[in-house]
Amino acid sequence: MISDISVDLLLFIGAAFAGALVAGTAGFAFGLVASALWLHFISPAESAPLIAAFAIIVQGIGIWALRKSVDLRQLAPYLIGSAAGVPIGVVALRLVPAEQMRPVIGALVVIFALHSLVGPKLSLVDSTPRASAVGFLSGVIGGSTGLGGLPMIVWSAACGWPKEKQRAIFQPVVVAIFIMSLAWMGGAGVLTARTGELFFFGLPAVVLGTWLGLRLFGRTSETAFRNVVLWLLLGSGMALLAPVAKMLP
């Protein structure tokens, strides 16, 4: 039980606020920002369901705003693929030790940040098999780390869709992955009383951060803000990889 206000708890709440603020302003990266900080003092088995639960709230607001642009026929291949991937990811979350899962998540964060900052601009053509594959990969990563949005973000940008279409596809799929992940985690016994307590403590910060982020949306330079976030993610991801670097000869 969490019976007192510790430094770790304050850091947890601060990271939840930061993730929600970024997601409210930029439309992405709640899980990236939060997990890059959380994983220094809580386990991946706690971080993954918390990312899913909080991101449902953060991304759900965006879905409501875009509800008229959502096309279920376009979403179907992604949803079918992710439904197959999520249970595999949850099994990995249970079986892989936290010491090994942290650097895996750190590597995902670093790869995403580097790709977004200096990676080549891809130009891909959407198709049902590819969409299903992206959905499957998103489900596996979402079930194991809570970061199921990474493949969807890269894919949406690579297809060259307008921002409105990107969000109309990305956000509903990611929320569906989060809901499926929580259901599978609950059935697999991943969710604990401590996870519920952390959610309770972090919820006000997430609501406040999301509200403030939405107020800041459109008042800041989107490109500059995105680059600052990506550089911060790069540093946080590299910090998660530091224990692996120390083991190298």
C-alpha cells in the first residue's frame, strides 16, 4: 500500500502531468514521456497498464473531437491485427524480467526519437495486409510496454496522410489497443492493488495536464515543441539503456 508521500510518488505524479501536457499539446507521446521517467522507479508491469489507462483518457478527448472523421472501414485492418498482437505482448510482459524489459523500452524510445529527428522521410502506400501487420506490431508492443502508438505514428507519417486523417486513424486504434491490453492484463493477473493506487494518485495530474495542453495547443510552435519533446525522449531513452552500456566490455 502507498501510505505516505514519497519522492518516487511525487516523481510519478510529475511524470504523469508531463506526459498529459505533451499529449494535450502535441497529440502524441503520453506513454513515451511518462514511461521514460516512470521506469526509473516502477516496474514495466506497473508502467504498461498505467500508460494504457491514462492514455485512454488523454486520447479519448481527441477522438471525441474527431468523431465525425472516424471511418470504421479504414480502422478494421488495424483493429483486427492489434487484437491478435495484444495477447502476445501481455504474455511477454509477464515472462520477461523487468531488468530486461527496461532497456527494450529504452531502445524503442531512442529509435523512435532518432527516426523522428533525423530519419529518412518514408513514402509508403497503404494496403490491407500492411495495415494488419502494423496493427499486429502495435498490439504486441502495446501489450508488452504500453507504447502501442509507436508503429502507428511512424506508419501514419510514412503514408503521407493529412494530420486530420492521421489522428482519425491513429487515435481510435491506439485507444482500442489500450482497452484490449487492460482486459488481457486483468485476465493475466498483471493488474495489482498498487497499480490501482498509482492510477488514483496520478489521475488529477493527467486531467490537469491534458486540459492545460489543450489550452496551449495552437499557441506554440508545433515544430519547435515537437523537437524539444523528441530530444527529451532521446535523453530519457538513453538513460534507460545506461545499465546495458555498463555491461559492455
